[in-house]
Amino acid sequence: MYQRLLEHLTTAVLLLDGELRVGWMNPAAEALLAVSISRVKGMSLDTLLGCGESVDSVLAKARDAFHPYTQREARITPLNGEPLTVDYTVTPLSADELLLEVEPRDRLMQISREEALTTRQETIKVLARGLAHEVKNPLGGIRGAAQLLERDLDDPALREYTRIIVEEVDRLKDLVDSMLGPNRMPRHEPVNIHKILERVRALLLAEHPTITITRDYDPSLPELSGDESQMIQAVLNVARNAVQAMTEAQVEAPELVLRTRAKRQFTLGAERHRLVSEVGLIDNGPGIPDALRATLFYPMVSGRAEGSGLGLSIAQSILHQHHGLIECDSHPGRTEFRLLIPLVNHLTGDAS
């Protein structure tokens, strides 16, 4: 009966002998580590988890002292090669038996980051709207006064100054409007994400013919519900940002990978979705400086001298209107932006 209970737990449980070799694991552990007990029975824990001496020494100490021990946010690398962040607890059952409980933390940490990102984005949106209101009101007065002044000026040279005032006011108004992102709500219609990516690919190749753009599509991905023109703008903003970063860094063989995948039972913010579309844009550029990562999606923040700092902010705003978000992982030589969009019709609530 006890084994049946352990087999139905969602927590990964492993039973180790006194030499820290695997004697048994429940199905949750098999799923987490992507192995079967028949394959790893008798294998050392170090080989199975790729954890080095740190975890082994902790387990050996718990065994020798006959005292349970818990470690938070430990890094392990199972046999499949995908690193995991886990919490684990070791409980000695006897001199020759230890019970190891492993809880994955990566997804929980990612959810926390997503919630923080969503909260920051909403705060930025409120601040931008307030700023736009405070700036656009006096701009209208300045523009009107300049036009009235122009009527009373006979000297063409002086009229040139008033025209400059009007033009600069209009430019500033456009900049403020850009900070606010799309000025209309998205029209939710069936959209083929691969059609959007092909449009973006054609535009990028026309602008930068020397860039290699590789397609890695999942053809089984269903249509999503969204606004095609806004989605093109969001993907293009992210992709163009990547291409410009590679161009300015003079990468020897610049490459951008467009990848699509489906994720099942995926949590975005506080909501769990049955199916989510993941659009990955991966480049081999210089990476994003550490100083910019925390503020990457803020308006007016850019790592390029000629950048406006609005492209990623607008893209994130569009994704939020589609109940999704943008994630980013970056290090020198590889930067990946992931656009995550629920595959559900938010007008009807039906899964696509």
C-alpha cells in the first residue's frame, strides 16, 4: 500500500542505498529526470543527477548523522542534459537506506518572473498614459500659438521658425503616442503564426540580405486567435532588434532562427492554459548587457546608440493584449526571445 501511495505522489521520490546508488524511484521521479527505473537501478546518484560532490556530500552527511537535510535551489543536470533547478530533502530511513524527495523549481521561478514582468508592464503603462496626458496638453497649446503667430508674421524667415516649432511639436506628439503602444484593441481572428513569420522573414531579408534566417517550424501548430497586423508588428520589432544588434556588432556569420513550438499545460502569469504557442527568435549576436536585462522592456531603454527604446516595449504591450508575454534568455553568442501566446479564442473561450 505504501508503494502505491508513493507511486501516485506528484513529488519525485528516490530510494537510495548506503552507497548512494538508486534502488527505486516513483513515476514522478522518472518523469522529472526523463529516465526509467529499469535503466538507472544501481546507478550512482552523482551519475544520474550530474550534481558533482556537493549533493553527494550532503547526502553522506545526512546518512552519517542520521538527520534529515533540505537544500533549496540546487542545480542538477540529469542524463538528458537539460539543467534543472530543484529543492531536495534527504531523510535517512536506516544506515543503508535514504529517502530523497525532489521538487522542481524552474517553472515556479519562471512564473514568479512572469508575474513580476506583468506587474512592471502594467505600472509602466499607467505611468506612460499619465505622462502622455501631461505632455500632450501643453503641446497642443504650443502648436496652436505657433500657428497663430505665423499668420501675423510677414517675414518668410520668421515663418520658417514657427514651422520648425510646429514640426517639432508634431514629432514629440508622435513619440509620446509611440510610448503608449497600439492605439486600438486587437481584432481577434484566426491567425496562422507561420504566415506572420514568413512575412517578417521577407521584410528582414529585404532590409538585410546578408543575414541568414533559418526556419524551424512545428507544422502541427494550430491557428491562434489574434490581430494579424499587430502580431506582425510585435514579431518584427523583436526580430529587427536582433538583426540590428548582430549588424552593429559585426557578427561574422549572423544568423536568426525562427522557431515555433507548442507547450501543453503551461502557466502564463496566474492562468494555466491547455495549449500555448511558443515563437522563438534566436540570434548569435553579442547578447544583452547585464545592466539592461532588468529594464529590457521599459520604454526609452535601448542598448544601441541609434535605438529608440520603444520596439520591445511595444511588442510586450501587444503580447499582453493577446494574453501572452515575451521572455528573454541571453548570453554572448546566443540570445533567445520567446513569444508565448495562448492557443485559445478569448471571445468564445474555446481551445483552438
